[in-house]
Amino acid sequence: MQLSSTVPQPLQYKPKTEMAAGLEGALYGLSATLGPLILFSSVLGSVAVAAGFWAVLVTGVVVSALPVLMRGHPSMISGARAASLALYTGLILQLCAPAPGVPLDAARLAVGLGAASLTLLAAGALVVVCGLLRLGNLFRMIPGPVAAGIANGSALIVLWVGLRQLINSSWLASFDAAVMVGCYAGWFWLQARRPALGRIPSVLVALAAGAAAVALTESGAAHSLSLSVLDGWRWSGALLWPAAGGSDWQRLLVLGVPGAATLALVITLESFTTAAAMELRFGMRIQHNREMVVLGLTNMASAVLGGVPASASTARGVPVWLRGGRGPLAAVACVAVTAAIVVVFAPWLLKLPTGIVVGLLVVQAHVVSDPYSRAWLVRMVRTGRALGGGDLGLRLIMAITMIGFFGNLIWASFAGIAISSLAVLRRVSRDMTASWDYLDRYRSRRARSAAEEGLLRRQPRRVAVLRLSGHLFFGNSYRLGQLADEMDRDARAVVIEVSRVVDADESGIVALQRLVKTLIESGRAVVLAGLQAVHSAPLRVSLDALSGLSRQPDLDRALEACEDVVLMGATVIAEPLLAKAAADNRLLEGLSSEDLTAVLMMAEPRTVNRHEWLFHRGEVSDGVWLIEEGFVNVYADLDATSSRLAAFGPGQFVGEMSLVDGKPRSASVRAELPVRALLLTAPALSGLLEHRPEAAMQIMQNLARELSLRVRSTSALLA
């Protein structure tokens, strides 16, 4: 399998911009970069300081450069992430098998690091295999709350481990930790009120607060070791494998197998969360299967060199792209600046005082300090009900944390695999159980006559609607084949909306093509909606090549086309060719013959060619248009690619809102067919009100009635 992604040519970007973007990403990602040192020192003790600093160098610098060398997507800048790092630290602690209350020694730490390194190596290999088997779509389907639940649940377990370590510490260390957590929470509060402070890495503020607390309490240094920058090379993963081999293999397998599976899941979820954020925010397309191979190889290298799990970092990638970085040079600059920061501050970092050693609380304080998360939890407690899908994440946090408290950290995290698998099956099942809807649920925004409305209400099953979403792949291709037999036999027109389809593999594309061809061969009119909005290029090309069907840009216009099929009694899409005299317009109903003649004499005849505009949003109103022949669409903005608000034909009127509020046009109207109409201007209506007040009042009553009907129709569609 080819490992390269499509990388933009460097000549398209300015080196100065790329370097500045790399600097931005390095500063924002500094918190995650220092994570291994903080967690190793907090959970494993002073004996792990050198190993933690070595992991910072390996993961934040060496390993982060590997995706660039393997030509991964430039936005997927890897580094340490909170969930996988917390899980890995807890894995090391349990593989060390320390005696209760006894600090780790170098020998036991070597066993734990060596065994954890082998576990990470296996996890990386598992991710590579998943990428080669093209299973990326399955991981993309795991809901966000599941990923957040596993991440925060694992983090809370490790926080509990750190608190247990503090039980035997002095009150000064506890006070230092409390000060740091309090300052970290206060920092969120300040950032919310002063956005400019967001440029300062939060971890620097927290560490500075810890250093100040240590200075005030004179709690001293965490260790008396004299360490240099490269002393940690002795803790490289490959060098520690022999130490792990001399330990209890049965116990290592019991913890290592679920640990490897859990690590593979968590680093994949972290990377896919970043990929989803980048795709949504910047509109890019990332080849997830390729990135999985790059991710797995990166973590295998990290395991050999003595690093920690590495996954795509939002803290690095988003600032880089916001600053304008688009090529690999920005990623290289980010890694280089990170290396410079770590090396320059190495002497201070290697002599961490007690208040900074308990920085685990700083890293995990985000769970309780983030204003959004805190407000979300408070609302859930007060209302006693779920807020969207977030309640699933909260339940996962509680479940995994309780298992960790009363059982085993690794098995608690491994439980996340089963939970997320159930969530995947639930989502796939929901996609596979997509069923037909009809006009009793979906209607177009086209304003129709009472007779047309009555016919469509009496025959709702004449139009079948299928809204596809998510992923079309081998898991639900069989379900697509069943849908043709489940559709109501009375259906004469079919809408298939594909705008919400995220991705599709070959089996899903073939199944959808077969469904469309079956419907066409049955003699039904098939309308495909939202094809241009489909993200999957292969799916878009394959559906665009099909013949014998109509295509519409959105669901609303597709529904209108199918309604026309029913109304015209045809099996092909028929254009509305009927005409109505202005005297039969809804706005003029109830007028006497004399008043009707007077109104028609006041109106100005107008003709508009196809695809010309009657008026645009923001223009000064020239009156209300009484449509005699043709067909118009009402758009929310100034062009036909914006959302369609309504559609009107002969016997209806448009542009009436200006008569109500006197303000500029609130929408744009375009002729979809040649239009013949009468324009009733505001001065004409004023003259009518002065000379024929009864006629003017009747027109206003008709206007109020029609507006009420339109509002009720819209409310029914939204219900």
C-alpha cells in the first residue's frame, strides 16, 4: 500500500508564513509536549524524571518528524495526547508491580517501561494492519462522546492514582498541588474574558504558579539527581526489552494484550478526532486509511526509541493552519521550535520542585476546570436529562472510572473497547435500518393551490423519500439491496438524498447503483438530491454517470419535482405550464368586479426571462408581483446556490413582505421559467386605500390569510 498522501507543492506557500505557523503550533502544543515529563514524575516518582524527559525529546521532536518524512498529511502533526499518555503511564505503573507504599526503584521501572514499550509496539502494529485492511471508516463512525468518555475516564483513573501517591506526601506538597489546580482553573476564567491571553500556553502559567508556591512554602526540590539532556537514552524502549523478558510473562500478557488493544483504539480515536476537526473547520480531505498506516509506524518507532504514544494533535495542527501554514515546512518548523524550547529549558525542567512534580493535577485539571464542561455537567444535573449525545460520554466516564477504582486500570480502559464497539454497532444499525418516508412527513416549500394541496394530502404514498447518511460500506450494502422491495407499491416518484453521506467504499457504491437502477426499471421517476454536496469523489462520479434519472441540488427541489410528477399524472418530470389570469390571483379573491377592474388597471404588466431576477435581497421594494404565468424560486441570498425558501407559480403572489413592514427586500426571487406578471406598486395600493378603502381592506385580509397559511405550512414541515 502506498503510504504517501497528496501533499501540496512547497512552491505554493511562503516560507515566512510556514515558519511563523510552525512557531504558533509549537507554542500552543507545548502543554502536550511536556506531558510525559509531568506524568512520569507525578505517577512514577523521581526515578522516572530522566525517562520522562527522554520521552519528551523522542515523542515531541524525533517521532513528530516521522509523519513528515513518510509524507503524511501536513495538518496531522503528531505528539503526546492526554488520554493515551494517561493510559500509558498507568500501564507502566501496573506493569512495574510496585509494592504498596514503596517508591519505585530503577530495576522495577525498567521492567515496566520495557513491557509498556512492547505493548506500544504491538499497538502500533495493530493500527498499521487496520489501515492496510482499510478499516478507517469503522473508526470514523465511533461517536464523539464515546471517544471523550474513554479519554476522560482513563484520565480520571490516573488522576486518582496521583492523588493516592499524594496521601503519603507532606501537606506542603498537597498545598502546592491545590494552588496549581486553582491557578489553572483561574487561567481558564481569564482567557474567557481576555482572548489575547489565549496565545500564552496554559502549562507555562500552571508551572509558574507551582514554582511560586514552592518558593513561598520552601518545599524544596523533588530530587537531588544531577541530570543532563541526553541521560535518558538509557531508557530507550529497545534497550529495556531484556529487562521485561526476565519478568513474569504470564502477568505481562494478561495486562499487555488488553493494554495494546486499548492503546491502539485510543491513539486512533485521538487522531481521527483531530482529522474530523481539521476537515470540518478547514474543508480539507484526509485519507484516513493512509494516515492509519503512518500513525501505526510512528508509534512503533516511538516504542523502539523510548517515547510515549503519539497521535495527531489538535493543539498543534489547528494553530498552524489558522496562521496560514499549509505545507510540510510548517510541520518541520513546529518540530524544530519544540526541540529548541525543550533543550533550552532542559536544566530547569530536570530539577522540578515538588509543586511541579504533582503537575499531574495540572494536566487533569482541565476535566473540572474547563468552563464549558463544568456548565454542561451543571445543566445535566439540574435538568436531569441528556443534552444531545453528551450524556453517553458522561456515562462512559463514570463507568470506566468506577471499574478502575475497584478493579484494574488496564481492564477498565479495555472496557472502553467493548463500549465503543457497541456504539459503532448501534450507529451502523441505525444507518442500515434507513427506511422510506413519504409526503406525510416531507413536503416541498412550493406554494400550491388548494386543489393541489388536497391531492397531495390524499395520496402521500405517491412520493417515497430515502435520506441516506453516514457511511456506505460492506456492512450496510446488503441493507440497501432490501430497500427496493420495502417501498410502497403506490409510489410513482422517488427522492434519494445523498448529501449527508460521508464516505462510501466499492461495495456501498455498487449497492446504491443497483438500488437506483432497480427503481428506474420499475417505471418510477427517480430524483437524486444533494449529489454535489457528497464528500466522496468516487460516489459522486459513479452516481453522476447514471442515466434515466433527474438531479436536484437539494431535498426541497427534489420533493417539488416528484410532487409535479404526481400532479401531472406522468412518469417523467413535467414542467408546470399552466397559466392563470391575474383576476384569479389569491391576493385579489373576494373583490367586486368594479374593484377588481380598478386594481388591474393600476397594476403594471411585467415579463421576466428564464433565470433572470425579479428582485434581489436588500433592494428597495417596488411592490408585490402577481404571477400569471411561469414559475419563481425564492432564495435566502443573492444567488441561486443559496437555500431555497419557497417556490410560487401562476395564481400566487410574491414580494408581499414589503407591504407589511416597508423595509428592503428580505430575499431574492428568480424566474425558473419565463414569467408574465402584474406588479402592484406601493403608490397604487395607497391610492386604492384612499379611493376604494373596502377593496384595500379585502386585499390586506387576503394577504394576512396567505401569510398565515404559509407560516402554518412551514411549522408543519418543521414539526
